[in-house]
Amino acid sequence: MSGSSKKTLNDAVESALARIAARFDELNVPYAVLGAVALSRQGYRRYTEDVDILVRGDDLKAIHGALVGHGYRPVFAGSKNLRDTTDGVKVEFVRAGDYPGDGEEKPISFPDPTASQESHDSIHFVDLRTLVELKLASGMTSTDRLKDLADVQELIQARLLPREFAQELHEYVREKYLELWDAAFGRPKKSSSGGTSGSLRKQQPLRRWPTRLKPLRPSCVPCSPTACSWTRKAARATTMHTSSAPTPRLPASTTCTRNPSSSTETTTPSLPGEQQGSTAPHRQSAAPRLAWSTCRPASPASWQ
């Protein structure tokens, strides 16, 4: 595709990278590319809008003097970063000796661009070990750079980096690399007590014990003679009951009253707070009361 307006963002970044690298070679200025562009060369590609370049602090003045007005301009007045006027891509400079992340002093700092670099297509990049160390140190010390930790985890998966790669890293970031490696490949993290940590442990389902439902027993005084089949059978048996039938001995929890409409003795279970031998007003119903001899707490099958 011709014309910068038709270029995709990736094409624009790649074009800006090629141009700035060629200019550095002309100026004989040592440099090394890092950031998302370096990640893509190591096997993990992600979205980016700029090019990050590691240079010496003493070379920044010479770089600005040679590039400003010749295809580049400052991002704003006094900025150390430049913008490619051809594709509009920002070029961010990182000074050797500065500290990643929060900028505070720490065991890891940005190295000299010639100390740890490798070349891809005649363009110099920081090597894999340095890139991982800088990303880890940045994400560990700055809450707004957590994406650097995510970059390392994605790079571990893309490159299938071994767990033993941690031995090549600085001890300051070694434990964090192992933590990300274990998370990337699903290895459970061991706690200090020797068990598995709760965050990575497979969650066990809650054990729910089934609730046993006890079968309901028929009441001695049904609320309606047509409520169910066993009630209807008991009601029919009541009509055939005679006063000469022997009255069984009643349990202590029941009372015996005389049905005014017949000579049959019927029983009513006592309610809490109800005196023996009394008939509570709410117990009087239009439903016929059943004789104790026929309404017994037995299963309906025994009445067949």
C-alpha cells in the first residue's frame, strides 16, 4: 500500500522503527530497542503506538540536534521524546542508568545499549534476559505498570520459556518470574506450610447433605372427610360403628368427648395449653369426628 494514510498501525510502527534505526546507524549512535516492539521480536506481539529506544543520556542532545526538523519534531516543548512526522509514531527514549517502574533506586537499572543487545534484520534490540528483567522490575515496583508483568507471562507462554530460565535472571526478580511461570502453566503454588495455596488450589465443591423427609402420618381427627382416600375409608367405617363397640384405652395426649349427634365416643388430640377433657372452640368443625376405634394411627394399607 502506498501513502502513509493507508498504513495500518503496525505498518506505521515498523516503518518508523526502520527509519530511526537507519538514522542512528548514520550518526553512529549506540541504541537498543525495547518495549512492545522488542516483545514482538521475541515471539509475543501486542498492540503498541510507539517505539521505545534505549540510548545513553549523553547522546540525547546530539540525537535531537540531528533529527529535529529532519523528519522529527519534539512531542512538546522541552520533551526528550520525538514524533515521526511521516507516520505520526512517537519515539520514546530511555536513558541508560535510569530505574524501571517507579524510578526509585533498585538492583536493576537500564543497562548501556551496547552491553546486552542482539540484532534482528540489522536492528539492535535488548536481549531476552534483559527484557524480562526490566519488565519484571517495572511491574513489581509500579502499580500503573502491571501490564509489564502480563507481558512477561504472555512471553513465557509464547516462547515456552522453561522454569529453569529463572536461574539466569537477577535474584531481585527471580521469585516473581517463578510465580508467573507457575500461573502460566497451572502449577499450584506451595505455601510455607507445605500445602497448596488457596488462590491456585482446585476448589472443592461444597458437600450438601440431603435432607431426609419423614413421611407424614394421618391425623386422628382429619379436617375433612373427603381430604384423601384413607379419610374417606375412615368416614365410612365410622357410620358402621356402634355404641357396643369396645372403646380402647386412650393415650394421655388425647381427650374423649361425646358426639352430640350420635352415641359414639370420639377422641380429639389435645393441643398445647389445652386442658384434658375440654373442647377448644377452634376444634369444632363441620367435619364429622371419627371414632377412636376406627381412626387409629396406622397406614392406609392396613385398612384394606
